[in-house]
Amino acid sequence: MISLDDAVTAKYKYQGEHFEILVDPKKAQEFKGGNDVDNFLATNFIFKDADKGDKASPESLKKAFGTDNVNEISKIILKKGEIHLTTDQRRAMMENKRAQIISYISRHAINPQTGHPHPPQRIETALEEARVQIDMYKRTEDQIKQIIHVLAPIIPIKIENRRIGVKVPAEHAPKTMGFAKNLGTIIKEEWGRDGSWMFVIEIPAGLQDDLFSKLNSATKGNVETKIMDK
């Protein structure tokens, strides 16, 4: 549980009644963005006025929310209410969300003219040029489609997955498994009579170069690959 010194206030008004909770700003942001987050409360109370420490009565809670269960009520307050952040907190959270979006695009999108991902710095510059509006409470995945649409006139870009066939000699298979299954999804796999591991992996197109680099490093170049589709 976050300390009270680091907590912020989430406020909700219902039929003239004020309800407030003290929350972890980062976890509250994740919750408002649609993620399933627990333990975002700094204290297990619902307040009328958190600054004064005035708690809401069970009667007022049941009238407004139909329950006096703190966890259920706090989720409603976060979903429907507002989180009051300091300027520094808001700036830090926005910068974090922006970094998440840049990372996501660099991993999942490519330049269709070259087939390679854009460098993160180029993506960041394009975001600035296009004056992209980022919602720090909305899940990254839920706003990527619109962001890509806005970036398209600035840089050639599209989201794409790749399926790549790979054949790895037996002695390198265990090490290859360790990172391949973390990079993407193994669509199918089989073992050769010589113990070689053959598989088809689906990965975000932006990770293609990373996959090839890791495969070459793990096998000392003794690997066969084939791009199944583009």
C-alpha cells in the first residue's frame, strides 16, 4: 500500500454528496485505463473530505452506491470521478505514457517502404510534428490505431505481424527456446530426426531484426530462417 505522503485524491460527486478516496496515482491511472489493478488505495476509507479526514457515513454510501463496501465503491469513484494530480505528477505520468506508446510503435510497426521499424527518436519526432493527443488514462493498445492514423501523413508506417520459419540445430535449441517464446507466439513446431528444432513464430514486425540478431548470436550463425509472409 502506498504511503499517504505519495497518495493523491480521487473525487466523485453524486446528488450533492462528495466522496473522496486516497490512491496510488500510477495504479489509479492503470485502473482508469482499463487494466485490472488491485491495491490502489492508500487507506481503506471513503471520505467526505479527505484533507480534513472526514469519513462518509455508511448511510450516505449505501444511498449513493447501493453498498458500503470500500473496494466496490472505490472502483466506482475511480471510474466516474476525477483524480487530482499535482503538475509534476501529471507531467511524469504523461511522459511515462508517451514512452510506452513510442516503445509499442517501435516494436509493432514498420516502415512499409523498407520493411524495417522506425527508430524510437523518429517516432517521437513524428508525434511532435503531428501534435498527437495522448490520453494518459487510456490503455496504450486502445489508442494506437488512431495514433498511427495521425502519424501516417508524417512518416510511412503501419502495424504488422510477421510469421517466420526457423530451423535451429539440436545443440542450440534449448537456448533458442528461452528467448523465442518471449519474443512472439510459436504457431507450430516439430523436431527433426537429427534433433533440430523447427518452428514458425509470429512476432510484431518491428521485432524481426531483434529476432534475427538473437538467433544468430545463440547459434553462432548456424540457423535457417524464412519469412513466411509480409
